[in-house]
Amino acid sequence: MKNSLIILLFVLITSFTFGQDKAGPELKRVISIIDSTKTPELVLIQEFMVKSPIDSVWNSYTTKKGYESWAAPLAEIDLSVGGFIKSNYNKEGKIGDSTTIVTHIINYVPKRLITLQAEITDNFPEFMKKEAKDFYNVIYFDEMEDGYTKVKSFGIGYKNNPKYLSLMNYFIPANEKILMTLINHLEKD
């Protein structure tokens, strides 16, 4: 019981810490929460609203040009069930080399949701490699009023233990930074 309370406290503090921004909470654009209330696993929930039409937001996730505008300098996308997003963060590299990240498209509903599963590579921690089949990212897209789109991402499959909680210390700020790149890109157009 005591260990559960310590983990819960850590999760709450971590969620609060990453939910803050030096510029002030009223300017926080990407909200990140680690939820473990409905499952023995951790769910990383990240959401944001952007003043951009849903078509533009969807295309940013699902087309080569869109993905390269914010996520990675090199991308190849096959938007289909069983398709993929191949990306490379090394602009001097090429798709297919050892630094290429392959994310499989499990399913999608155009402009509503997409379910992704990343291939776990040698660059991932050893403890994640054994559980690679468990990791998914489900992303919902909602068209809102006044030209806004809301995006809500659920990273699922993380285990509720200190190794994964520590991993969240990397994922959350890295994801928030890249999502802010997307927001800024979409709102400058």
C-alpha cells in the first residue's frame, strides 16, 4: 500500500510538473497527463487545440509534406490499414537507413482517428523490447468551432513501474516540444 501511494504521488507530481510552463499556465498549449486510474498500465494522454482546419491538421500527420513540416525532416507515408510512417530525424540520412523509425498504421478513420504502433529498435531501452507488442498510440481529431481542431493522443502499453515512470520524464517534454512545433507551423499559415 505504501509503495502504491509513493508511485501515485510521483505520478501526480510528474503530471503537475509537466503540466506547467515557465510562461504561465494560461499559455500552456499542450496538456500532458499520466493516467493509471483505469488500468494497471500507464496511459500517456497529451492533447492540444490549434486554430487550424481539421484538413490541415490531419494532413500534417498523414502526408509526407505535412509530416516533414513539423515531425521529422525525412518521411515516407503509406496511409492505409497496415501502412506505415517511416521517418528519419537525421536530415543527412535517408529513409531505410539504420536511423529510420518505422511506425505502423494499425487502422484509421479519415480526419477522426489513427492508431499507430512503432517498431522497437536497438535504440530503445532493453525493458521495452520485451513488451514491444503492447505499445500503441491512438490519436483522435475533433473539428471544433471557430476553425479550431482538438487533438488528443493516448500512448498506451507503458507499465506502471519506476522504469517507465522515468521514461515519461523524457517522453513528455520531448513530445510537448514537437507538438508545439506542429501548433506553430499550423497557426502561421
